[in-house]
Amino acid sequence: MTATRDKFGRPIVVVTGMGVVTSLGAGKTDNWTKLTAGESGIRTITRFPTDGLKTTMAGTIDFIPVEPFSSTVLSERLADVAVEEAVAQSGIGSKGDFPGPLFLAVAPIELEWEPRNELARATGLTSGIDYDALLKASGSGHFTGLHRRFLFGSVADHLTETFGTKGSPISLSTACASGATAIQLGVEAIRRGETDAALCVATDGSVNAEALIRFSLLSALSTNNDPPQAAVRPFSKNRDGFVMAEGAGALVLESLESATARGAKVLGVVAGCGELADSFHRTRSSPDGKPIIGCVKNALSDAGMSTDQIDYINAHGTGTPENDKMEYTGISSVFGERAQQIPVSSNKSMVGHTLSAAGAVEAVFSLLTLEHQRIPPTINYDVPDPAIPFDVVPNKARDARVAAVMSNSFGFGGQNASLILTREPV
Amino acid sequence: MADTSAEHPSSIGREAWITGIGLATSLGEGLDSHWDALNSKTVNVDETTFAPHVVHPMTKLTFDAQIPKKGDQRQMEAWQRIGTYAAGLALDSAGIKGNSDILSRTDMIVAAGGGERDLAVDSAVINASIQGNAAPALLNERLMNDLRPTLFLAQLSNLLAGNVSIVHGVTGSSRTFMGEEAAGVDAARIALARIAAGQSDIALVGAAQNSERKEMLMLYEFGNFNLKNKFAPVWERDNGFALGAGGVFLVIESKEHAQARGAKPYAKLSRVVADHARRKAAGDVTTSLDGLWSKLGPVGPNAAIITGTTGAAPVTGEERAFIEKHRDLPVRASGTPFGLALAALSISRGALFPPNDKTGVEIEMAKPPSQIVVVGAGHWRGEGMALVEAV
């Protein structure tokens, strides 16, 4: 009889289903094949005109068409694809009846330009259109669908009604750490004994002109437009920013006890979660690295593990000058000399930064790393940064014995979250 | 459909106290001004600025009192300033403002909106487009040139929490829930569940909303939800809500943690439960609320109900049908989602504020309430309920 509680007496939380979609493709098989082949999903943007923009590439998902384009609709479709794959793999519940709550990481939703222009046309005016005119046109009864579509909770409402999750679905944002936070909320609920299962989903379909411009104005994006595949250069000396990308990740979490009882295949264990907020700056990490250090330490202590038990770090690794430097500062402070030996790679070098989805997408890739005992590379690593002496698994995937992975996510607004994923209960 | 947090009553462990309340709304700022306004049946409405839409306008705040750096104020839009201000009031009220030892362990959950837009930039783009000047680069050019770079940070939902971290030093953790009315319920629900289970000792939970925004009114106007022309109490409305302004934050902590630092409770937060009715058939919301009520535990004769009912149809009617089943308990419609704060305030003052309603739904309560059930049914989705009790 296997123990179903961890060393702290809490229910052990395992993963029994996973789904993923990124600019590399839909599904785990396609993604894993391309990820370990070092392929990039970054391409020149064709979805909208890029005239006058400094950044003209992104990890867009164009193989799931949305006409007319809407980031909210794409986010919802991506989530559907990932959840279907995850739920099917886990075999949990029955169709449309998932036996637990939904935790959804999703980008903040707001009215987009296409419907805003449609409203403008509905005013009947050809000049002097202001928000008073738009507001007046809004109430005609012709735009009821826009209320349903652009409520913050609309994607979660759709998922909960499609997949039959239980209770009040939670839509959350911790910026670029959102996916990890969704998983953490699920882990906590199972540990509290509230539920035997949780559906943790993160999705982002944000590549539209305005979102790209907003990040561009903050000087956060890479401008290495040509060739686009070489744009994301995590940990390289010539890195110049992150690349926006789309994707979704979904995980079915269950208590080990429940998974065992129904004979489900266990794909991995969420052994620990850590978080800590940074009060230094809205977009920058504290220069002393303390919040990142504290976050990583919190994850280790939550798992009851030490640094020498971690075999691989799935880095946040955005490719911005600031993030990668601070990530090294934080990791090296916690891991000491081992920071230069332990493999640390960035999936974002290939799939770009999937923003709200990144934490969950990278958790799926971390679990696939555990399953295949193979570490995906950091591509575009041609000019090492001497200030970041990580073993970044440069350019080629590597076979390795991996029993435990740390996956880190950091975001604007002082958000830091770390997950520890293992093959077996620790 | 079942709420998962209450299905295992045995998991409800440690007692949680509300030890700090920060309130800044259309009724004023701070607890005394709210108590006075409620007792004098004050309602602050603006029927003209956004006519025909009716809103509850924000009280003018002197932001310097809680956000001392002008640079910080400039980095925020109104909803973030209101929330950061109210969070400061809550920390003051709990006696932990500036206590970096406690603040570095304080877990924050914020229920957020976001997306305050630059209306002038939007209008310029729209007018250029409609006149046929929609060269491919137009949108790009206008946005690249006209958007303030920092506006993005003022729009991002999680940046209210981010600003609370920066201004007040709350850094234990920072989570932002989105999703209209349900987000506030879930923020309190998760904070309580974590404290009860020993996953957290102390939490700062809250929300902020700026009602005086045309793009916000637009979203609800699409669905014909805005109250128009003239204000009326919620029980007298056919349909429609008046958007309310305000920031509301609570400090919630385990009894042990509060006692160890000598903090006095306003009230005990005993239960928070939530549900998501599909609302496909008439009566779904009433059934959902009945189900939540059954999970609260015993509700005695000295209880009252504070509801955040919106006035929107058809949900308000369904909520009223639920309330009719509890005719023996005095009911108050706060017209806001601030019910938890008002419940804790009422319990700490040993009185329920007077009714302000001619329809007879609200009745006087002479005795001090020992329990207050806070009820909320979102205008479109989400039902929640909480039990606040005297310690």
C-alpha cells in the first residue's frame, strides 16, 4: 500500500492528465517532438498590419482560425483544446462532468477594436464620435453578445459549462506567473481536502496590435525581427527582450489516493509550490534578488526538498536583459555552486512567452521532461553571457536522469511563483 | 453544482477573525462616516454626469494620506488609487501598517477589474477609421504615438495588488481574481479556506471599482443592465443597477495570530461559500442560494441578512424569492458588493443599520445582530454567501 500523504501529512497531489497548445502545434506529441528538436514557433506576424511597429514577429497560433480575430475568442478556443486533451488523458469523470473546481489563468479581458469600430459605425456619425456616442449606441439591444463575451469571467464560464467543473470557477491573473498560480490554487484545494480533483488551466491568445504595442512601449519586446526564429535568446549576451506568444496548458490534478483508487496513470507529482511578492517596482525585480530567492526557497520548503534534489530548472527565461540576469542572481544565491552545474533551459526560446499561459505550458513541458528523461534545449544560444554562467542546455536537447524539476515564473507587478514537479512522491 | 469548500465541514479548522476594515466608497471614507451615512439613510447618486445612466460617484479622497509618493499616484489609474487607498485604511485599522514583519507574511487576494482606457486616444482612432483614413498603419501609428507607456500598467488587473505591494509593503503573496461579482466572493472564500486549513495566517482581501467610466458603463449597457434616469432603491427597480464606486479591503487572520499580537476582532468570518448556477431556467438562482444557505451552518434568531443585490433582472427577483423564505430575518440591501465589510461593521457596532426601503422587504431590527448572512448574486453569473458572526 503506497502512502497517499506527504511528509507533512497532506494529501499527495498528482497529475493525471495534461494538454498543451503552442505556436509549435496542438497536443503533447507534436509539441514535444518539436521542442526537443529545437524548433522555433516564432514567425512574422500576418494577422494584422505591422507597419510602423518595432517588433513584427510573435509566436502566434494561426492554425486555429478565429474570424474576425478576437484575443478573447482565441484564448477560449486554446483553452478548449488543452482541456480536452488533458481530460481525455486522465479519463476522469464523464463527458461534461469534471468532478472538481476550475482554476483558470487568463489575460484580463476587455472590449477589442473590431467591436469598438462596429459600434462606431452603429452611431451613424462620420465625425466627432466620442464615448458618449458609443455609449448611446451600445444600448440598442444589437450588442447583447458583447456583454456576454467581454465579461472578465466569460472564458471561465464557458469552460465550466462545457466541462462541467464544480463550484464557482476562478479566473485569475498574476501576470506572467498566472499559469503557476492556477496550479498552486488547485494543489492547495486538494491538500485542504475540499476536493479530490481540480482542473488547472492557463490560456493566452493576446497577440493583437494593441497588446503588442503596449509591451513595446514598455521596451520589453525583442526587435530581432529577422529571422523571427532567432528572436528569443534567453541567457545570451545579445538578448534584447521577450517575444509575445500564444498558447494554453491544462492539468488535471488529483489526490494520489483518488487517482490510485480509480486506477489512473500518474504522470507526475506536484511536490511543492512557492510564491512571494516583490514590492520594489511595477516591472522590475528587486536588485538584491530577495523576492525571487524567497519564492524559490518557499517552493523547496513546501516540497520538503533541498536544492541537491532538484535535477533540472525549467527557467522563466524570457530573454529580457533584466529577467535573465535576476533569475541567475536568484538561482545562484539559493543553489550556490550547483547553479553552474544544474541544467537550466528556457522553453521560451522556442515557443516565446505565452504570458498568462506560460506557467502551465511550462509545467506540462516539465512533466514531459520527467516522462521522457530528456531536457529540451535553450535555442539561439550562440553568444554566452559571461554574467550568467548557467548550463543552459545550449541548442540541442539532452538525455538526462531527471527525478525533480523546478519551474519558475515571474511577472510584472512583483509576481513570483515556483513549482516543484517530481516523478515519484518525495 | 455543489460548492466544494463546504462539502467537508470537518476540514473547517481554525477560526478566522476580521481584524481590519478599509472602506472608501460613494458614502465616504472610513468606518465612522459609513456608519453615519447608513444610519442617516444617505445614498450618494449622480444622475446627471453620465445621463441617462445613474452611478454612485466616488467620494473625493486625499490620496496623499495613504499613497504618500506622487510618483506612485501618477503610475495608477483611478481604480488602482481607490483600491490602494482602501488597502491602507484596512492595514491601519488592523494595526499592522508599516509592520514589515507581518506584512512580509501577509497573503493578498484582490478582486480586480481593470482596463481603464484612454478615451481620447480611442476616439481619435475611431474617427480617423470611420472617415476612411484607415491606412494599415493607422491604428499602429496612433497607439504607438499616443498611448502613455505606463498606461498599460494602470490597466493590468494584477497591478492593483502590485501597487499595494509597492505602497504598503504587503508581500507574503499576491493573487488577483477577475470575474465580476464572483471574484470578490471567491477572494474571501479562498482566503478563509487557507487560514482555516493552516495554509495562511493572515490575509489582506479586497477590491476596487471606479464607477465613473464610460467604457465600463458601455459593457453593461450592451446587456441593458444600467439603471437609467432616476435612482430608486433596488427593491423598487424593474431592472438595472447603478455602478458603485469604492475600495474595500479586509484584514482576515487566524484567531491565534490575532490574539498573539493583541488584535481585537470586528467579527468572526465563519463561512464563505459560492456557486455558479447555469441560469438556464427560472428559479436556478433561487435554488443555488437555497443550497448555499444550507451550507452556512445554524443561523439563529438574532441573525440578519445583508445582500449586495444589484437590481438587475431577472436575478434580483430570484434573490428576492430566496429572501422571502427567510422573512423572519431583517434584510438590508447594501446596493454594493461590500457586504462583508458592512456586516463586520454592524456586528462590531452592536446594531444593524436602519432599513431604507418602502417596499417592505427591509424591516427594523431592535436587537444587536449576533450573526449576519451576506448574500450576493452577480448580475449575470455567480452566487455567494458568507456568515459573519460576533466573537
